[in-house]
Amino acid sequence: MAEVLLFHHAQGQTPGFHAFAGDLRRAGHTVHTPDLFEGRTFASIEEGLGHVRQIGFDVLRERGVRMAEGLSDGLVYAGFSLGVVPAQKLAQTRPGARGALFFYSCVPPEMLGSPWPAHVPVQVHGMDADPYFVEEGDVDAARAVVAASEHGELFLYPGDQHYFADSSLPSYRLEAAALLMRRVLEFLRQVDG
């Protein structure tokens, strides 16, 4: 089974984040869930991003990268929104990456200092009218990453919610989240094969 390093979004390690990780574990995967916020959670995306601004985006990214130290090289790197930044940095730069799963976000590879490694499979998931994902350019970055990968997939779901797979938040959309999970489990099955 796959070994996954999963980073949380800007509201922190919510119950929905833990439920998602739990679903992956129940499917037989090993899932590491480091806490970038050292136990803090936030009631809104805006509050979480305010905390990130205080810490510094670069500091947070490098904190996430350091959290991979001591883990095996053959990881699948995954992240929700803000958590995509350290996950993508690791997938692009740490040797041995088995794959990458990006939820609601993607960064232009050049912003992280290297091109996307073509041999690393990637899935990107987002809603087609999510203002964070579409209007801020993440969907364009996702298209570039998927095009650069030999095995890249971009999945757009109908709707305008950002954290649509977090079952503990009002933005949760059951049908889209269930489809996302099926696609993720199939991806993990393939990279583990």
C-alpha cells in the first residue's frame, strides 16, 4: 500500500481533515498528517490565512518540507489548499516521490524553483467555479503541472466551494467528495502497483 504525507488547509487539522486521512488509512494506506499550525485551528479561511501571514508563507512551506525528514523517500505527497505548497515543493524536489495529490490548489512549478518532474504522477482536484482555485490562477498552474507529467490528471467538479471534501465544514459537498475519494484511492492503487 502507499505511504502518504498529507498536509492540511488554512483552517488547520479540522475533524474533516482527520476523517479524510482516516478513510485513506482504512483503505490500507499509511498516512502521515503533520501539523503545520502546531495544534491551532481557525473558523474561516481568512483567519487561517491571517495566521499564515504572521508566520510567513516561505517559513510555513519550509516547515512542511522539514516534516518529511526521517520519512521514506517513496512517498505520495498530498495537500489541501495551503497544504499543497509544501506537498508540491516536496514532490518536485525530493528524490523518490511516488506521486502527488493536490486538492483545491496548485502552484506554478517555477515558483518552487524547479520544473515538474515528468515521471511523478499527479492528480489535481478543484471545483470549476471556486474563486480561489479558478480566479487566482491555480487551475492554470494545475493544467501546466498535469501537462508536464507523464501521468497527470485534472478533475474539475461542478460548484463554487473551496474545501468541498472536508466533511466538518459547511463547504462540504458529499457527491463531489465521494467521487474525489474514489479517484484518489484508484490513484494510490496505481502508484503502489
